[in-house]
Amino acid sequence: MKKMISGIKPSGSPTLGNYIGAIKNFVHYQNEYELYVFIADLHAITIRQDPLELKRNTLDIATLYIACGLNPNKCTIFVQTDVLEHANLGFILNCFTYMGELTRMTQFKEKSQNTNNDSIGVGLFTYPPLMAADILLYDVDYVPVGEDQVQHLEITRDIAIRINNLYNQKVFVIPDKIVNKVGARIKSLQDPSKKMSKSEDPSDKGCIFLLEDPNKAYKKIMSAVTDNEMLVKYDPDNKPGISNLIQIYCSLKDVSIETCEEEFKDSNYGTFKKAVAEIVKTTLENIQSRFKEIRYTDKLAEILNEGKLKAQKIASKKLLEIEKVIGLK
Ligand code: ATP
Ligand code: LTN
């Protein structure tokens, strides 16, 4: 079986974007790949976090993985800081990553844009080599990511190839990205030029949170911005709001864009929005009912502990291998 890894950072309450762009796909992948999924808590602290919220979001995401259908018997679920090798390899990779490369990262540019240099943590700058460490420790073949993370995967490959060439041996497996076409970038419901994000506008009407009241989510869809054309047609450049709702609908219903356009070809936006709102509401209700069964039980701690042990075993072996190659051991 080919190997695969991905993670979500607990930098806010998880969103419908995280579900459609990430978690939902992981559920499929667990049957086809040896899958590792983790909660990237170190990546979360590259932006200042409230300690209680960070802890809560970490466990919420772990629970959501399971509530959304990940089966701990089929895949390995763990918390990044439970496996110290991530930070360790992260530092090593910092030494093989160039300032110029990191300066070009669009996520760094976006997240540091409105902050002055004296208050941007260096961790935000060195975010990509830590992400590379997450990936390269497990010799994975594939990394499923949203569009926003493609550049980070490319730098991961560059770093791995660089080290393999420098030491003239196959230290690292070079991973490939998998970007799903539908739902790769769900947009804000209020400003469809921006991505739906858990950390950018935490209280925003543009963002649907997986753990929010499903009726509130329903209303957010009903008040999503659209256009004046009254035509349910996928055209992200000219009809970003409607195209975003189509993406949400198609992903949650598991239908193609063509099927959706056909289904609503004679409908007005009110009817279409209701259909989207309904499926969003039902999806949240289902996830939340399973979430409640797991979140405050010993079972969750057990699953995370098992995941930690499995991940540690692989990561420590790989780290030792690299340390030997570069002369640290
Ligand atoms: P932030 O909003 O704090 O930058 P994020 O949600 O983008 O966080 P992660 O939590 O690490 O970042 O993302 C986990 C996964 O969810 C990634 O694969 C990411 O690409 C995907 N994802 C996040 N937001 C969206 C979105 N709006 N549409 C599609 N996929 C998304
Ligand atoms: N940077 C990613 C989260 C992340 C990740 C990873 C994804 C951290 N490490 C390793 C895939 C593989 C994000 O913001 N979505």
C-alpha cells in the first residue's frame, strides 16, 4: 500500500472548508492508502494562540477526524507535539532551506502582511521546513492538500531532493501532492475572493464552523453573497459566490458540477440556496451527533495514545537514519 500523510492545524474552530478540502477526502483515502493524519499544533503556534482554545481545538480536531469517518483501526491519528521528532527534523531541515525560498512563500506573505516585522515570529517564516519534516519523516508517497498548501509541498520536494543530492543517496522519499478538484478552495460566503478560513475572521458570517449550531449555518448559506444573473452556473471568475455554493453542494452531495447545474437550471437563487443550506445543515447535524459521543471519553485519549506510539516508532527510526547521514550520530 502506498503511504500518505496530512494534517490540520488547530488555529481556530474547524470549518466546512477543512471538511470539504481535507477531512472528507481523508475518509476515502484510508481505504486505499496507509494513512497518517495528525493535528499540527506546532504549526498553530506560529500565530499567537490562546492556551485554552489551542488545547480545545486540538482535541476537537482529533474528535472530528473520527466523527467525520476516520477509523483509527485503518489509519494513524496523532498530535504533532506527541512525536518530538517533528520539531527535531524541522530544525535540521531549517539548515537546508534558504531565506530566499521562504521569503517567496505566499502564505508567509499573506499572514505577515498586516504585522510589522518586529512582531512576526520566526516560526511563521520557518513554517515550511517544519511541514516538510512532518511529511519526510514518514516516507510517504502522497500528501493531500488544499490549493493553499501546494507551494509548501513544492518546497518540501525541493528540500528533500536537495538533501538526497548533497549526500548522494536516497535519504528521503520525494512526495507527490494530491489536490482534489471540487472543493480545493472553498471561499468565504461573504467575500468569495477570500478562502473560508478559521483564523482570518473567527466570528465572520462568511465562515461555517463544523461545530456551530446547524440552524445558524443554514442562515449563513441563505445570506451568502451571489450575483444578479439568476443563473446557477459554475463560473468562478465571473460568478464567484454562486460557484462557491455549487462547490459546497457538489462536494457534500457527491455529485458533479454538471449534475448540479442541470438540477437547478430552472431554479432561482432562493431555491438553490435552500438546497445548499439543507445539505450543510444535515452534514453538521450528523457530524456533531458523533462528535458528542466521542469528545469527552477515555476512548479519545486511547486513540491518540495508540497513534502517538505508532507514529513515534516510524519517526524515530527515520530521524536516526538522517542523523547518521549528516553526521550527527
Ligand atoms: P487557517 O485558516 O488558520 O490558515 P487552514 O484551515 O487553512 O487554517 P489547516 O487547518 O492547516 O489550515 O488546513 C487543513 C486543511 O484544510 C488543508 O489541507 C487546507 O488546504 C484545507 N482547507 C482549509 N481551508 C480550506 C478551504 N477554505 N477550502 C478548501 N480546503 C481548505
Ligand atoms: N500547513 C498545513 C497543515 C500541515 C500539513 C502538514 C498538511 C502541517 N503539516 C503536513 C500536510 C502535511 C495547512 O495549513 N493546511
